[in-house]
Amino acid sequence: MSKRVLVIGAVALGPKAACRFKRLEPESSVTMIDEADLISYGGCGIPYYISGDVSDARELQSTTFHMIRDPEFFREAKGVDVLTRTRALKIERSSRKVLVKNMISREEYHIEYDKLVLATGSRPRRISLPGEELGNVFTVSGLEEAIRIRDELNKGSVSRAVVIGAGFIGLEMAEGLTDLWGIETTVIEIAPQIMPGFVSSVMARTARRIMEKNGIKFLTGEKVLGIAGQNRVSKVRTDKREIETDLVIMAVGVQPNSELAREAGLKVSETGAVMVDKYLRTSDPDIYSGGDCVEIENLVTGKPGFFPLGSLANRQGRVIGTNLAGGMDTFPGSVGSFVVKVFDHGVAGTGLSLESARKNGFDAMNTFVVQHDKSHFYPEKDLIIMELVFENKTGRVLGLQGISTNGDSLKGRIDSLATMLPRKPTTKELSNLELAYSPPFSSAMDALNNLGNIAENILSGRNQGIGPEEFARLWEDRHNQDVVFLDCRDAENVADLLEKYPDKWQNIANESLEANLRKVPKAETIVLVCNTGGRSYEAQLKLRRHGLENTLNTYGGMRLLKKWGLDI
Amino acid sequence: MSKRVLVIGAVALGPKAACRFKRLEPESSVTMIDEADLISYGGCGIPYYISGDVSDARELQSTTFHMIRDPEFFREAKGVDVLTRTRALKIERSSRKVLVKNMISREEYHIEYDKLVLATGSRPRRISLPGEELGNVFTVSGLEEAIRIRDELNKGSVSRAVVIGAGFIGLEMAEGLTDLWGIETTVIEIAPQIMPGFVSSVMARTARRIMEKNGIKFLTGEKVLGIAGQNRVSKVRTDKREIETDLVIMAVGVQPNSELAREAGLKVSETGAVMVDKYLRTSDPDIYSGGDCVEIENLVTGKPGFFPLGSLANRQGRVIGTNLAGGMDTFPGSVGSFVVKVFDHGVAGTGLSLESARKNGFDAMNTFVVQHDKSHFYPEKDLIIMELVFENKTGRVLGLQGISTNGDSLKGRIDSLATMLPRKPTTKELSNLELAYSPPFSSAMDALNNLGNIAENILSGRNQGIGPEEFARLWEDRHNQDVVFLDCRDAENVADLLEKYPDKWQNIANESLEANLRKVPKAETIVLVCNTGGRSYEAQLKLRRHGLENTLNTYGGMRLLKKWGLDI
């Protein structure tokens, strides 16, 4: 019972669905169309092509065995017919036809289908800036646009660049421009922080400092009003200043390409994404969709979510391929995991950030851990900073974000939680999470276990503390408040601070605290601090036992404060 | 309502339980006793102290902030009284007393308790070899013994060593002796492979080759009969040969120290481990136990399991600490995750190996994936080899083991599955597993997703194949069988093999297979092979479509065959 399958879109999900289906039903025919000339490329690799890490655009189009995935490859190797430079104009559902247009000959004609796959993806969001049509103003919208950017860089005429938008793609592009090309790059973001919505302001600032140390300038909380120049861009104008530049990259997010679906009467959400069920069927059971043009369930909030990510598109493509062949595979949704390279660091996360958790109505709390990824006695190790977001009272884990010089180590912890996240784990489960252990790879009590322990102690009211932002506010306001900072580390770590701030910074090592209770400063608030927040937590318990309830522990300790950038 | 808690054993679980309890109930008193002088050390770090990676034994005893965890530290910092060189002789449950002996003064006396914690750990298994009392014959039984080994190495008189047992500790010790000390090291293992019970023979051989390349000699399937020498060891005698050596390390496994518990009438399993419930209570509700002396549920088999691992001991210690203070925390069991450094590689796993799955009555199957940990177009990347063990028909995932030059990347994948394993995931869930993605950290279709896909194709009967051992058997027997090896890679990868084996090795690239059907060799069995098993799978589907059912795909392809050591 052979059928005709038509796939609109040939970047990530389209090819996966087409090839999987063809493998399952070789007697059926599959046609895949795409408006562009270049197809089936790793779109997430574009920033690394721009940076020069990937030397040739064809590498993004290659199989692991170095064949270019062009129409000929799909025909010969996969038995899939591909029509490039072919635009889908209209889906005629009643007659199961799609009106298409050959963009070279301008000819219009119909392609019939039994099953249709909408793999139309997303496009860069436009903010309709005056001057955005000028030369050297780019978006990151596909491999062909990427080649134009790289060609421009190759000419050697770009010494300054502005990236508009500090989401993942904006940051990756900024790093690409700065790191290998040495271009003076400024990132402008309308939100008050980078990676808004994905990480907390604490993590954002910590990551931003890494990028700043590597030469990138940031202007956050700043709105771009227009782009100016003669033919080519020469200036970007914001609500606060003008910036001279030779190149602009607009990376202010993406929006689903759902016009075809909407015009065909398929259900499209208010946010403009094609709606699908767990089998990735649209409201027409003969039409499947997935990837950047659909919304799927956010498995943490239970609400529809938009996750434009190449990995999800690939996996969804396989599910669609199976279901086109009569299968009933499901794609239940996403917890929103991400990882991004920030120079020599990795930044990764899963689930909700503190802000998004609160926006979604959760009574959310957070805490931090700063710990090595290996046993502390093992010579080679990297620091991992992680922030846990959890629900007050229930202890439900809502999200986890982190930064480390060992992105692989960090990602391992993030992924381990991500696989649990759909079934609503608690901080207690995190405490007991089984992570493979030996000293060259982890601690007996892994950072992730400790994060669970800390959260549990917070929930039980034993560990009462503050993050770096509250610490900094108290520190800056210290002369107006009856506050003392009690350092629980050994004297040799504290000498310079004691000398610099004799009235506000004091020292009793946690281990000798009970023998020195009379030396504990009298103040309305005592902020306890150590290197990581562990010894100061013990100090808090001891002081509470002796009737002192006016202490605040510093989550993540001095290590986090330093990485976050407290100037002390 | 203060109570008296007594903890017997002060290495990993004991201190954790004692300190956690003391933090929760500072008004109660805690006494911890240990037979040894040195306490609270990272026992899993011993091989790295032997190797010299950890320069000073005190580092294994130190906190992250460089304080030595000695009795004084526990008293001052933690409020826990510690008695070292103190042996527990007898638990008198009816009167809630423990008879102890001061090993220096030889004095015997009683310590009373309200709650007791048995943290007696394990000791090296003895095989009662003639000559094991000779000088320079060691076990890995604690920090004091480790210091004796290291002192011996420091003298410079050890140029040859024999390690008996190729479990994790044996391998770690062998690497430590070889890598930095340059000692000619031979590992003798009675089982036919290294790491028996933990990885399949395929993974074992692949790991063994890495160690052999680094100078370690292995004698597997060989039984040690005795140790000879005058005062000091000079020879090890096996059932096959004599080996001259200056040092012997016996690492043939550990056994729980459960004598105290047994004599006190507590429930002890047939295998000699203390039996506990999920709250880590023994059969006496006033006595808790955990760590290396207990058995807990194997969360894959549902049967009792013995998991002597420092990480589990630490986490269990915290649970016991909580429960001593009236909490009801649970420790449900373990899926048996492990990771071990093998020179520049990591070897890790979780759940059951193929052999242990079959021993446990599962109708188990396996397959392999060989893939880079990052996107194939990203310049820096490492190969990951993984073996998935899954149940026939149901597709339930039973275990995963792997080897990679990036142990952190590998461990991340292992841990991600480990967190799912207790709830009996299927290969389909593995296909859709959400792993954070960007090209510098992973592939859009991660190796773990692909492993799920391959398993699913095997279960559905589409991917019919063999692993390296079956391949090698067919290859070695090729002249007696009607078998042809059809290489599905491009001609340039195959030229040398075609020349060397013109009658048995043939080549049609998968991509041109359907145009070259008449060239497909006629044979009773056609073994399809490519670089990783992916193109040869596609070739298998194509040939089946054209009526050829006599093909076998090679899981993991040439890459795995080479790492496994096929001499071709």
C-alpha cells in the first residue's frame, strides 16, 4: 500500500522524517521541497562557520562520512526526491495538493500527497528597524545568509560589529566575531540581562563577565532605535547612544513559519505556532508537523512551549517518519534543555529559570552550589557553579542552570536532571541521585547531590541565606545598616578583608566558633560567609543553637561572589 | 530529648551520618569509634595516592578547605567525639551497649547508646594463597596500608609488580604503578576478561587494549596458585607459569564486615551483608547500617545487591543522619553506576552488562554505537563507544556501558540513563531522550539517541546484525564458509582491503547500491560493514527490499572492530 508523502522544508526535521519514512516504506514515494538552494545543513553550526572553527560551509551540509547532502545524495542514497528553489504557495487540503512555484522558472504547479509534512521551521524575528535594509545588516537565517556574512568577514573590511540580541545565537555570533576575527563587538540587549528567560540575573552576570574579559562589550537594558549608513551600515542608534559599526547582526529571536498552515485552516496557536498532538499530527490527521514551526508541551509547566532547537527537530523528524509509515510513536514535549559555549566555559540549563518559574505562577526559590567536578584531592578539576530552582513547600525541582570551565562535566549534570524533570522530582531525589563516581570524574558527594542537600536544608528552614545580589545590596548599604559580615574561613584567607574593612568584616573560623561565642559581633544582621557556603551554614546552625537567629548565610560563598563580580 | 548515638566505623558513611545527625540534633551526643588511627579519608582516592597524582596521603583526609579530618577536627568543628584505635568487640542489644577495646591500652569497656550506626565497611576478600603473608604482598584495605605501599615504591626497589584481580581497584592500581612509577606490571585475572560482571567481553577487550598499549600485561583466565619468596615476595605462581615480581597487590574484591552484626543476631544475608530496609534500619530498629557492609536493592533486577562504593556510602550516611534525628528519609537502592579512568580514556556504565542481564534471567540483547560526542563538523571532539543492553520483545533498557577519550562526556550520557533506569525505560524513550544540544557539546542526534534508534530497529527486525566477536568468528572461518564481506563505504576507504582479500572482501558504496544490484555477491551469508554500522544498515534494508534476506549488519562498523582489535 504505497503512498505519496510530500515534505515542505528540507533543513533538519524534513530530511529526517523523509529518510526515516523511506527506510520503513521503501515502496512509497517521498518528495521534499525547499525554497533555498542549500538544504539539510546543521543550522546550529552556523556560528562556528562564521567564527572559522568550521572552515567550509559544506561541512555543515556533510554526512559523517563526508558526503554532501544535496538533492542528488537524497535521490541516490535515500530514494527521496528533492526540489530546491521550490516554494510552497498553498496547501489545498480537500484535494490533497500543494500549489508550488519553481523560483527560477517562475512556473507554478501542483504536487499531490497522501500525507504531508510541514517542516517549514522558523525565521528571524524582525523588529522593523529603520535602516535594516542597508548593506552589511544580517540575520542568522540560513546557510546562504551565513555564507554572505563570512564572505564579508573574509574581505577584511569589518573591524567593528554590533549584535542586536543577547540570546544564544546572538552570544554565539558575538563570540565568533571576536574570538577568531578580532572584531570589536558590541552586543545590545533590550532586557536588563543576557540570555533573558533562560538563566537568572546572577548566572547572566557571571557569564557576561566571562565574555567581557574576552573583549565583548555589552549594552543591556538598551533599545535599538535604528540603523544608519549610506548603502552600508555605519551606525547603530539606541535610546542612549550611537555606535559606529561595519556590520550588524540581528538576533532577536525567531518566529515559526506557520503562514501556510494558517492559510490552510490548520490550528495555529496565538503565538503563531502550528499546533500538534503527541503524535505530531496537526489538526488535519494527514498533515504532520514538528521542529521550529510547532509548539509542544513544556513538560515542567504543562503549558504549550516553543523550543526552536535542532536536536528536537531531528528527534521529532524521526517520530514523524515512523508515524507516516503507520506507527504510533509519540513526542511528549520538552523540558527546555540548552547548552552554549561561552569562550572557555559552558553555560547550560534545563527546566525553568527563577524568573520563568515565577512568571509561570510557581512559588519558586533558588540556591547555588560552587564545587569542583572531580574529587577535591584530584589534581585536574574544574569548578562548576550551579543554580537550582525549586518550589517552596513541596520541594519540587523546577530547573537547573550552570556555568563551568568544563562544559562536558556541566552538561552531564544538567542532562541527568533533565531526564528526571518530566516526572516532577523533589530536592530529596536530587540528594540521592546516583551519579557514577570515581575521583578522576566526580566527588563522592557530587555537586548535584549537594545542591539537593542545600535546597532541602533551606526548605526545612535550617539554611537561611541570600544569593550574591542580596549580599551585594547589603554590602553596598552597609554603612546605613546595622550589619556585620562574619567570615567563617581560616584567618589566613581573611587578613586582607579584615584590614580593609575593620568595622564591617570580622572573622571567626567555623571550627572554633563555639569556643569563641563571646567574640560574635552584636548587630541586627550578621551575614555569614565562607568559601562556598558550607562552613557558614554550619556556623549558622551553631549560632542558632546559642540563640542567635539574626544570621544570613551566603549561598555559594566568596567563590560565587567573585565569579559574579563583587568588587570587594 | 537528647540521645546518645554511637557510630562504629569512621571512614565514609560513619562521619557523614555522625555530622549530619549532630547538625540536626546538636543537643545530642555522638561518639564515633574506629579501629584504625587514620579516619575519614577518601578511600577511592588510594590508587591516585599510590600513583603519585595525589602527592600526600593527608590530602585524602582533608576537607575542601585543607583541614585534616582527624579526631580533633571532628570534636571542634563538628561536635563529634572520635575514639581511634578502638575496636568494637560485641553489640549487647538488650542493654544497648557495645563492648569496645582500646587497642593501645588493651583495656575493654562498654559504651552505651540509644541509637547505633554500623559503618563497618568492607575488607579485601582473601583467597588464602600460600605465601600471602610474605613481605611486599599488599591489599588495598585502607589508608595505612596504602601508605605502606607508597613507602615501598618510594624506596625505588620495585621494578616489577603483579596485581591479582582485574576489577576496578586492580586496574586503577595497575595504572598507578605503571603510569608514573614505570613499574612493569602484570595483572592476573581468573575470569576470561577484565572487569568481569561489569562490562561485556567486547568492552573488556577494548579497554584492555588501551591498557596494554600503555604497557600493562594481562593474564586472563589464569589462576594464581601461590606466592613465593624469602621474607619478601619474589615470584607469583599461576596454573600456567611463574612470574618474577617485587610486589604483589591483591585486589580480588571486597567482602562486607558483618561479623559484629551477625553475632548480635541482626539479619545478615547469605552473601554476608547486613540487611537493611529502605530507611537503612537493620532488623533492630535502633541500629542503622549502610555503605560497604550492607546490601540494598538492585533497582534493575529488583534483587538484593552489593554495591561497595564511596559515593553510595556518603549519600546513605546522610540518610541515616537524618533518620537518627527522627526523619524518614529513604535510600531506595542502586542501579550500579560506575566510572573508571583507564589512562586517557574513561570507562563507565550503569545497570546490567549483557552477561549479568542473562544471568539474572533476562532475555537480553545488545548493540553498539560509535559516534563523536560533539557535532561531526565541530573540530574538537572525542569518540564515544557505547553498548546498550536491552530486553528482547519489551525493549526495556537494562544497562549501558561505554568507553571514550572524553570520560566526562561519556559519564554524562551514562548518568542521564542511570537517573531513568529505576523506572524501567524502553529503547523508545532513549530515542527521544532530551539532552542539551549545541555543536561544541553534542550532536543534534546524540549517540545515546542513536543507540535507542538502533535498538528499536533491531527489535522490529529491520536491523539484523552482529557484534565484533561474531564478526571475528565469521572472518576467521571465512575460508570454510560461504560468506562474503560487503563493504558499504566509498571506494577510497576500501582499496587496501579489496587488494588484500580479493575473494572475500567486496565493495559497493551504500549510496550506489540500488544502481549496482547485479554486482552484489552471491553467497550464503553477506556481512555488511561500513564505518559505524549506519550505512550498512541502510544497505541491509535496500537488499532486503530486493529479496536478499541473507545479510548481517556489523554493529559499530569498522571503527568498533578496530578499537576492539580485529587484525585485518
